Amino acid sequence: MRIGRSFKRAKERPTTDGTLLSEVSDNVKRLMKELGHSSDLSVRMIESPHQKSVKAAVIHLDGLADGNIINENIVDPLIQWFKENNQTLTEMEERASHILTVSQVTVKESWQEFLSAVLTGDTVVLLNGSTKAFIASTKSQPSRAITEPTSQTVIRGPKDSFTENLRTNTSLIRARIQNPDVRLESLKVGSVTQTDIGIMYIQGIADESIVKEVKKRVQGIDIDGVLESNYIEELIRDDSATIFPLLLNTERPDAVVGNLLEGRIAIIIQGTPFVLIVPALFSQFFQSPEDYYQNQYIGSFLRLLRFGAFFLSMYASAIYLALITHHQGLIPTTLLVSLMGQRENVPFPAIVEILVMEMAFEILT
């Protein structure tokens, strides 16, 4: 079965529609039930010393949220605020966004948005008596450091490569294109994994019709999980039966930037260092990032050399077979005698010899 479509549909999950409840304890119980009383779910209750009914719950998942940010910018300010103030619920709701000293605080009332925020690494603050969830940005997903590319190394050129973190990858691109026309649109793909997908392009250079088509195809993906960029590649390509690549993939930020400047679109997937480039042309697979850092004549010569090597590897065996079996007259006599002498003790016809040789090359490579 095809990659990306071999998943069996997961068991129907309980509905998470509706709004939050006014009681903090009821929301916490419902969340624990939703997550199966998972051991990495952290819930800290903070009560006011003035009124026991005035309390807040700080909720996050260990490992996905930054503990230092939570303690310094959420828990400590809330404890200090409860000690120094004895306010009504309305006043608390109005002041809550100012008390949480993180970079970004949003207010949501949907249960689904509250659950999604917890699962993605944000910290949610619930106030007793309120149906609003205050979502503080505290994501701290583990990722490896930026290293040198392993699949596309160059002698002259940048030495950094993408990582498995989507935000790190988008920052590497934005650091090279400091232009307000760069657009990044975020989507989620995978009914179970909810993988973040970023579609990046330069407005005014990229064709709007192609941008719309890419977004339409990515949004139309129905799959349980996305673990690598090939899942997306297999599901949005034009011809699913072809063995030839129809999308370009790269782990080099400079290669992506070069393609964005040429009007193409980058698809960045959380969890993989390989970024997809669409649309891809046949000639792009013969380009190397190092071509752009060479003298124009040397770069053009190397690219033509790759084209020549491709056609030689494609037709050399076929030409040899045609000459040795049907057109011996085209071979110089001295060379023909040498070839016949070498094949004199070979018990197989030329076609079998060619097939064995091609198979041996594939095994060795």
C-alpha cells in the first residue's frame, strides 16, 4: 500500500466541541478524562488568601512547555496578584492578560481551542467562574542544533541546514529574505498527529494561481498522521503512479531562498529537515547549490556535464547492446575483434550480460 495511506482510521475520539465550563475543577476533570489521566499533564491550582472561591488553574504538558517561563512569568505573577488584590471576577478577567508577562497571550472560549493549546505546548490559565481560557505562549519543543547539511554538501557556500523544528526553519529563510512580501501560511494536517505545515512564498513573485492550488491540495489531505515530507509529496503530486520525482526536496536554506526568489513555493513540515519545493522542473534536478557560488562559465559547464552524464548513463548500455548484436559494422575492426574475444567464453547472450551488469551497479550503489 502507498506510504501515507496505509494507516487504519483511528478509533473515533470523544467529541471536544462546546465551550468551557465556569468551574475550574470541572474543566480540569474533563481535560484529565480526555487525556486518559496522562502522567505528563501538569495542573497547578492557585487560590486567593482572601477568598477560597477565587482561584486559578495553570495547565500545561511537561516537556512541551518551558518550565522557567511558566514559573517566572505565569505562576509567580499570579501568586503575587492574588496576595495583593481582592477583586471581582470581571476585574480579574480584564487584568489577567496584563498579569501574564509572556510574549503572547490570547483569550479563547472554545473547548477545542483550549485542548489544542495544551497539546501544542502552550500554557492555559483558567479562572474560577469564567468561561474564558487565557493561553500563554510557552512552547519549548526539543530540537537539535543547526548543523552542516548531510545530503547536499558544498565546498563554497553556507554551511547551515534545516532542522526538525518548523519555526527554526522559517527563521533561517526569513534571515536571508528580509522583505515584507514574504508570506507564511500555517495549516495542520493529520487528524491524529495535527502536524504543523507552513506554506512560504513571496507575494508578487509567486503565481497566485499556483499558491491557491498548493493550499487547496494540502488542505484536502485526509490522513491520520504526517511523519515526514514524503507523506505530503505523495499526496499532492500530479501523478501518483510515476516513479519519477515531481517535487524537489532540500535541506539547504539557501536553495529554498533561491527558489522562492524564482517564484516557487516552499512547503515546510514540522518534524523533518527536508523542505519541499513546488513546482519542480526537470532541469532543477541537475542543479547544485554550489553552481551559484562558482564563476558563471564554470557553473554552466558543470551543469552541462551533468546533463551529458545523465544521457550517457541512460543510453550507453542500450547503444552497446545494439552495436554488439545488430550493427557490428559500425564498430572499428580492431575493437570488434577485441570485444568478440572477451565474450567468447561468456555462456550468456549480450542482453543477459547487460542486465546482470546493471543489477550489480544498483546493488553496489
